[in-house]
Amino acid sequence: MQAKENPKSYHRALTIATSDSGGGAGIQADLKTFAAMGCYGMSVLAALTAQNTLEVRGIHALPPDYVALQIDTVIEDLGVDAIKIGMLFNSDIIEAVAGRLKAHGVGRVVLDPVMVAQSGAKLIEDDAIEALRQFLFPLSTTITPNLPEAETLLGAPIEDRSQMEEAARSLLQYGSDSVLLKGGHFKEEQSLDCLVLQEPDEAGKKVYWYEAGRIPTRNTHGTGCTLSSAIAAGLAKRESLPEAVGHAKDYITGAIKAGSRYRIGGGGGPLHHFYEFWD
């Protein structure tokens, strides 16, 4: 059967991150999110983990040149509309990723600066934090730290809404176009996220707040990966950043709520990424 002369095009989203063998976070969560939000997902693995809902038993980083080869191989053929960057284990991998993004002139980059697992396990080497700031923050459309990650980056506590906005503004000094500071670690009824832009957008706004009711559940493994991937999916579909963040916030709230009704494993379980399609 002959193909149509004007075939449809996918919205293409690429994740550069680490595999979660338990399926709840990392590359696996990213690809689920892309699919649920109407994007064609592609992946570049930076490291492998041996983990489940209880613990991370091991991390195996891939050679930086092989990470770079994956990026080149995907982009040169399939192309990309937006990229989500997750856990990159060491500074050598970070520099390799930054070099390839520059070489390909990639825009629409969402960086989730993953440092510590929900179980408390350390996920990156110490020098990787500075490498993130130096090499990847300046290439990012937005970075999406949670409160502990922002406190690590700034070396100061964040205890309320006003300090959240101040911290997000402070993080702009590292060169990203915007910062989405996630307030899920606050023990309040509402889950607050604060988006601060380097420059006012077309609406003349520089600060956006997003709120959702807190859902009582232990199944929150992969929330950061999922939110950042959902934002990248929105950017791949040419949504504005504030719009993409709003849609991502709605999506993850629904995924947490749906996932709260399930039990898998003995620890913190995953979200339900496909709650809109099956229950």
C-alpha cells in the first residue's frame, strides 16, 4: 500500500536519563509520560540502576562517549522537538551531554536536577552538582528542582512561600531561562509550585504559581521525573512554558490520585501514568 503524500508528524520528545529497573521513575516514567501526553518518546540511557520500591541497590554509569553516541544517533535521524534531562551520574557524562546539545543546537530543554532518591540513596557524585550548574543550567529552558535540591544548590533553607519565590529567583543566576521550584515537600494542604522566568513573557508576567490539593499516599515514586517529562511533552507540542507547566501539574495530580488506589511492592509505589486510558 502506497504511503500518503503528506504523512502526519509526531511530536518528538527525548529523555536523557537513567533506567529505573522498578519502572516507576527514570527513563521508564519518562517514556510512559510522553506516551500518555501524546508524544513519540525516545531515550538515551546515561546509567542503569538496580532498584525497587524499597531501595537502590546499585548504579552503573555508561561511558560518556556512548551516551554521546546515543544522542547523535537519535537526533540525526529522528530529530527532536523537546528534551527532558534527568539523572546524570557524574560530571563526565554531564559534559558529554552538554557538548552534544550544543553541537545539535537543541532548544526546549527541561532539566530535572536529580540528586537523591526518595529512599534517601545518593544518586550522583559530588562533582556532578557543580557540573550541572556549569554546563547544563545555561542550556535549559527550565530547571525543576524540588525543595531539598534547591536548598543543596543554594546552601540555604526554604521554609515558606515567600522564600520559595526568592529561591527560584536566586537559581536564575546559573543561566537557565526559568526555574520551576516544586514545593511538594511542604507539609501543607496545597501542593505549591513556583515558576519564575528570566524575562517577562508575552503576557507580561514573570512569576506563576500552581496549586493542587495534596493527596494522602505513599505512592509518589517518580513524581519529579514525571512532572519534568510532562513539561517537555507540552513544549514538544509548542505550548508556552507556563501553559506546559499548568498541563503537567494537572496530569501529575491525576496520576498521583489514580496511583494512590494501587499497591505494588513493599515501599513507595509509582504513579498511574495511564489513568486517562485505563483503571
